[in-house]
Amino acid sequence: MARLSDPITVLKGVGPAKAKQFAALNIVTLEDLICHFPRGYEDRNQFVTIDKLQPDVPACFKAMVMNTPRTAHIRKGLDITKVQVADHTGRLNLTFFNAKYSAEQLHYGEEYIFYGAVSGDFIGYNMTNPVFESPDAPAVSTRRILPIYPLTAGLTNSALWKTIRQALEICPMPQEIIPEEIRRKYDILPAEKAYFAIHEPQTMQQAQAAKKRLIFEEFFVFSAGLSLMRAARAEKSCEIYQNVDLSGFYGALPFQLTGAQTKVIGQILEDFRRGTPMNRLVQGDVGSGKTMVAAAAGYCAVKNGYQVGLMAPTEILAEQHFQSLDGLLTPLGIRVGLLTGSMTPKQKSGVRKQIEDGELDFIIGTHALVSDQTKFCKLGLVITDEQHRFGVGQRSALSAKGEAPHLLVMSATPIPRTLALLLYGDLDVSILDELPPGRQTVDSFLVGESYRPRINAFIRKQVAEGHQCYVVCPAVEQTDGMSLKAATQWAQTLQNTVFPDLKIALLHGQMKGAEKEQVMSAFARGEADVLVATTVIEVGVDVPNATLMVIEDADRFGLSQLHQLRGRVGRESAKSYCILTTHNRNEQTIARLKALCKTSDGFAIAQEDLKLRGPGDFFGSRQSGLPAFRVASLGTDLDTLSTAQQASKDWIETYGTSDCPEASALRQRIRALFERCMYTMN
Ligand code: ADP
Ligand code: MG
């Protein structure tokens, strides 16, 4: 018997060349192969008679060959083989293109099983390239349910299927991780049956049941993992904060906090007094003032003798948080530090030493904070900003650097409840449902290319009034045949031909960290009038003097992303604008973009986005902190998600500390999954 961890080359017919093709599908081991699930099925069990064949609906039928197949060589590369078949209800002409060899296997006077669809646009029946088998041959491509797999170049569905079938014969099924009692309660197939039936269902019901189990399993593993994380933290105790007097902090603020900010800070202080680590998500729309909530929490932690680590998803954002928090907190006696990946090794090790020696209190950084070399002296509070850009793994890795630190995660993406449960199922939620006073809605417009002169005039007008503008492009560099606006070339065009008298700056993700920082801070200081950028400025960037956001080829972005980008303007009382341009004429696309122009409600936009694009693309690829589910879809399987969550609660209660084989296997799966969730950041 082979093992699941064996490479697929142990299978017959899989040599190094084939293995390479499989690798393109992320299939390396037998387990990967068995976990390569069909994306659908063709039910080739349904038999009809020839008179019942429906145009374009493929079906099986049994028929006799009425003449000898004839092949006509039309031209180089085109052979057409014709043959007539019949049953007691009628006749049918079959046409095969470039299938001379196989079609000529049909023998006059013999019966075969065919599978195909008649085309509707001929007078009389005609069928092109049906598959067929002799009734005496094993059922391979007819008389069965045929799984349809995701494929890659060089691998056909039947080759893939045969390879999987071979694997199913020689190796054990993945181990059961759901205890029988839970399977029974939620009507879930055992692993062994499900993994087999997903590839070899006898009926469509079996296929459905297998799929249900596998979807359930994926959600179950993820939510059991989150529950374990939470349970582990709940068990821990930490010191109760004695000093929760924030009057010094409040006194230093240049503005009064909003009611929502005060309320959420109150919830955090309550958590600090509880004696168990806080696990709190602060969700608030763009511009709702999450940074100040983080600052208040951090102030309190430092005043109680702890260090604070604030992790931001981009260098620009980390730098900007450092600027504003350093300015606010240093006068209050708090030592603020910055640690990012683009600092020189010497700078980094200097800051790391200060962190380790307890010479810094409030450390802001990128994922450099999570790296092994970063050691805290007394980490008491972990904050992640724009949490949806991180994987759960990163969140827990930073927490692991403290004894039992409090955890505060912040997100601007107002995600629908079901999804929030999955992403943040282990967290308490606070909502900042109020914007600071004086904010106005950003007037938004959707325009076509004919508006270019007006857009340019408008940019000029904003600059003349002393304001600044962003221009966001979907690409960095122009490539051949690409019609999208690319930031690099567009910045040149604007500088050289449109606005030679203005200062145009360029910012994109391929620039070096230090360079990005320079450009960004120069723009923040007002040293450039127009910043042409990619979506690197999507999250968090705060330049209040900017009043115009132009988004080129806006149809290339998700709605939530556009909303985030738009949130870069309208940050002070000056009237602000957002202009979306597009060449796209697709009615749905236009409707989507127009909808965005009409509303400024981030939650409504997120719902719409989720509906339109599905959660895979919802946050942009790989940025959700969610694992890539293999079978489960967050768009359609939300019911299963809530049962799986319920089941994982049951599991924790009964098996949370059990050593039974299922429980150990589940823990192992959870570890593997969470490691996969440690995405690299952009
Ligand atoms: P976000 O929630 O998007 O992270 P920020 O924390 O960046 O929002 O805050 C947006 C802007 O609003 C910043 O310039 C910040 O200084 C300002 N701000 C935050 N709270 C208030 C307040 N209560 N009153 C006025 N301005 C505020
Ligand atoms: Mg922010």
C-alpha cells in the first residue's frame, strides 16, 4: 500500500514530464491528487431514445450503426467522418471532425452506447463528435457519472481521472477528523466514503453527499482552529491594568473624539480590567478614526508598563502611523519606534535591540515585527491595522511574542456578518459607526474618455486652490497590447505634456521601500501636486489636503477597493471629489460603478461586491486572511458554514483536549492550514 505522502510518480504512467504537468495544478503527492476535486459532474447515466434527444443537452443513447463510416479529407488538417446510426425511434447522422481513427472503429450493424448532444441548427438531427463505447466494454465515458476536473495544459480530463482512480486503489483515504457522533448529528458522510465518492459517485446524490461532507470538513477545520486559538487565549490570564486614566492622552489630542471612538475605547478599557487577554476587532469605515482608538489602547498599555506592537500591511502605512503617533505620544513620555523591512540591516538590528531591551514602548512596523529576530521585552498589546490584509497566522505569530498579550485588530472593510464570523469568529467586535464631524460625502462621478479635457481642467483647478490630487492606475508599466493606464507612463505624460508646470509624483509597489516612503512623505508635505499611483495607496494613507481622487480604468477594481481608494480624499472639511474613468461598456459594469458613485455606505458596497464577485475576489486575491478553500465557496455554502461552526463548538466541548485519533488528526490539519494562511504581504 502506498502512503498519502508519496509522490505521484509512484503511479504507473506518471514520469517526470507528467509530474510537471500535475505540479501546475499543485499536485505533488498522492494526497494532493486525491484532494483534487471535480468542479462538476456529467450525469451520463441518463438514457434516452433518439427521438427524445434535446438540442444542446448531452445524453446517452443506444443505437445501431447503419452504414460504414466514410472519411472525407477536406484539406490539410481537416478530415470529416460521417456515419448514420438508428434506434427504434429514429435515425441520426453523426459527424466526426479529425477523429478518423476512432470513428472508423464503429462497425456496420453493431450497437454502441453514445454520449453527445444534437445540434439544434440543422434540419433533421445531427450530432458532432459524440463519445461512444461498446455495451460490452467497461463503462468509462458513458453509463456513469463522469467527474469533470480543473485541468491544465497537457492533461485531459480522462487522463486525470484515470490517474486519480489508480491512486484511490493503491493508497488509504485521508484520515477521519470528524468524530462519529458529530458526523451523525450533522448528517455527514465518513471521510473514507466521501473521498471515494467525490471521484467515483454512483449517483448524483452520492456526489452531492460527498461534496457536502468535504465542504463541511473545510469549514470545520478552519473554525475549529479559530475556536482552539480562542480557547487557548481564554485560558490564559494576564495582569489587570490598574492605571486606566486616559486624561493625559485626551488632553493631547487636537480634536474631540467622536462618540463612537469614546465608546469603543471604553470597551477596550473594560477588556484591560478583566484579567484575561482581550480579543477585539474594531471595524469602522474608512476615515472613522481607528488610529486614535489604537493610540488610546496603546497609551493605556504603556502606562501599565507594557510594550505595544502595531502591525500595518504596507510600509507606507507603517511609516505614516509612525509619523502621527510619534508626534502625539512622544510628548506624553512614550518612546515610539519604527521597524520595517526596507530599513538597512544595521538600522533594523538597532531597533530590535531597543525593543528587546525595553527601550521602546510603542513599536510600529510591517511584517518585520513578526520575524524571528524581533523579540519583545514585555509585549502587552498587539494591534493589527487593516486586518483583512493579514492571514490569521500572522496575527497569532505576533501574539506569540508576548506572554498573553491583548489583541486588537482593526479593519476598514465592513464585511457581511457571515463572513465576519468566519474571519473573526474568535473575536469580540466593536463598531465605529460614526465619522468625525465635518466630513462630507465625496462627490463621485463616472465618466468616459471624452471627459479627459474636463478631468485635466478639474485637476488644475484643485491644484490652483491649493489642494492635491491622486491619480490611480491599474498597472505599473505599460506592456505591449495593453490598453490599461499604467502609472509610470501616465505620470510621464501628465508631467511632460499635460501639466508641465505642476509637480507630478509617482508611487507604485515595485519601488523600493525607502523610495516609496520618500515620495509619500513629500506628497504629505505638499511637495507634489499630483500623485500618480497604483493601489499601494489603497489602505490607510492620510493626506488631508488631497481633495481629488481620479481612478483610471475603474472597472478593473473591486467596489470595496474603489471605496477604500475614495476614502483617501474627503478627510477634511474641504469639498472633495472622486472621478472614475472607464472604457468598459458592459451594462453590468457601468451599473456597478454608478452604484458606487451614488452611495458612501461602505457596508452596502461590501454586500454588493460580495454578491457580484464572490468572496474569492472580495478583498483582492489572497488578501483575505482566509485559506483558499478547495471545495467550499463562501458565496454559496454559507449555510454549511454555520453548521460547521456549530459543530466545531460541539467538538471543542467534547474533544478539545482529547487524544483520540480523530482529534489528533484534526489538530494536525489545523496546524497545516494555519501555516498555509501565513501569506506574504505586498
Ligand atoms: P481610519 O479609520 O480610516 O483608519 P484614521 O484613523 O486614519 O481613519 O483617521 C482619519 C482622519 O481623521 C485622520 O486625519 C485623523 O487624524 C482624523 N480624526 C480621527 N478622529 C477624529 C476626530 N474625533 N475628530 C476629528 N478628526 C479625527
Ligand atoms: Mg486606518
